[in-house]
Amino acid sequence: MTRFFTICLLFISTIAFAKPPKNQYVRIRSSYGDVIIRLYNETPKHRDNFIKLTKQGFYNGTLFHRVIQDFMIQGGDPDSRDTTKNQKGKELGNGDVKYTIPAEFRDSLFHKRGALGAARDDNPAKASSGCQFYIVEGKRFTPAKLDTVEIKRLKGRKIPAWQRDIYTSVGGAPHLDQNYTVFGEVVSGIDMVDRIAALKRDGNDRPEDNVPMTIELLSKKECKQLDELLWPKEK
């Protein structure tokens, strides 16, 4: 009986240990610090594509090629690591992969400070770039300015009250909501975004000095630890 009980405990422990983490996290490294980002399960197409490219090492050596203080920092252009195309002063942001990702708009996912979003061109379906992304630095909005955003930029769409509270207290970029897919958020290291967004830039909003990045997936163990730290009641 004791032996059977021990075997059962070992079996249960093995099952618990083998259970995958609820979320996948990635680390973006730069000379200005690191950020850790949680990829949203609610946007599976964008999540899985970002994981795929990260596993391939696609982003390593690419630059944050567009930065605007109080707004966002953008990267992921494959041309930005091409020495024939990334010389100082040249405009970047036109490089891409040969596919797009269908928009995955969710009412609960919005452009708060630290949001990870997918860049895109001006296509009517609002499909996302297959590789370029941005991280929102954002700024705080007054209720009156949010009213103006609703009328002029969101074409009358009302920002939910709980999101308005975050835009007025924490900040973000509300005019992008439901126009660009949000597929993750910074959970650690937002200071990196602030430092890069504040860099001197040229007329194309490209930093005067290159800011290369590397991106890596966190291990299952690290992801489980973050899940437990950030959402302890969801075990």
C-alpha cells in the first residue's frame, strides 16, 4: 500500500511538472537594456508567427529603425541588418517577409503603455506585417483628449471605461486601437523602451546611432516561474 501511494505521488508530480506554461514569454535584448514580453494567447496567429521567427533567429541583428518619444519604438525590418541598405541616413521600414497575418482585433487588447503591436501597411483588411513590430511607450491622456481621439481617430468608437482609466493613469496610444493588432505586453524592463524612444533621430525617425536587438524565447521553466509570479491565483 505504501509503495502504491508513493508511485501515485510520483505520477502526479510528473504530470504536474510536465504541464506546459500558460504563456510564452520572449526577451528582447539591446544595449539600452532588456524587456520581457508576454505573447497573448488571444492572438494565436501573431503569437505563433513571432515564436517561429524568434526560433529561426530572424530578429537577431535587426535594428529599432523608427523611434518616436511618447509614442513607440519599431523594429523587425530584415533590411535593417543588410549592410548594403542600412547605411546611416537611409530610410528603413520597407523590408518584410513574403506574407501578412490576418488582423486579430480583440476588445480586451489595447494600446496601453508597454503593448506589443504588429506594424502594417495601408491595406484595407488591416493585415499585419509578417515581421515588423512596435512597442508602445505612449503618454497619458486627459479625459477630454480621449473624447477627441474617439471622434477624430476612432470614428466614434467608444473606449471602454476601464481602458480610459489606464490611458489617463498609465498612458498609451489609444488612436491605434482596432486598427493595429496588439499581440503582447511588456512585463519587465519598460525602461528600455523609454531610453530608446528618447534617442536623437533623423528626419525619418531613425535613431542617429544604430540600435540592434536580439530576441530569444524564455525556457518553459522561466515561463512557468513568470506565470506563477504574475498570475498566482490562476494556478
